[in-house]
Amino acid sequence: SSVVSGSRSKVASGMAAVKGREITVKEWEEMQKWENVDISAMIVSSAKSILVRRPIATGFWLVGLLLAACAGGLPVGEDAREAYSVMLQHA
């Protein structure tokens, strides 16, 4: 495990100091792999695979999500409001 420094990689040597220490070539290559990861492509790919494997469950989930987002709820009655106030005062 050689160390990134000197003439081997002058560009990398400036970036190779991580928290005051030099990193190995293997660590540098691992960091380069993670820099090239496309997060949005991974999310879209995962969503597509879930939709293809479980279309009905995904459909129900989407309908439930839309229902929860659009539903305003039921109005609170006077009795329920008063009971909640009493319970809150006792807490």
C-alpha cells in the first residue's frame, strides 16, 4: 500500500492530506469512486425497480399519500375540544 505523494501524483498530493495525514492509493481510489456516484440516477433506478416488482402496492401507497396530502380532516366538535382542554390541564 503505497502512499500518494511526490512525483507519483502531484495533483492528488494536495488533496491527499485528510485530517493532517496522507492517504493510501487504495483510499484515494475509493474516494474517487464515491465522487462519481450519481445519487439521482440511483433513486430513479430504485423507484423503477420497486414499481415494476410491486405495481399494486406502489399504487395503493401513492393513492394513500395523495389522500393524506389533500385531506383536511374532520372538524372538531365542542365536546371533544373541551375534553382535550381538560385532559391537557391535568397533564
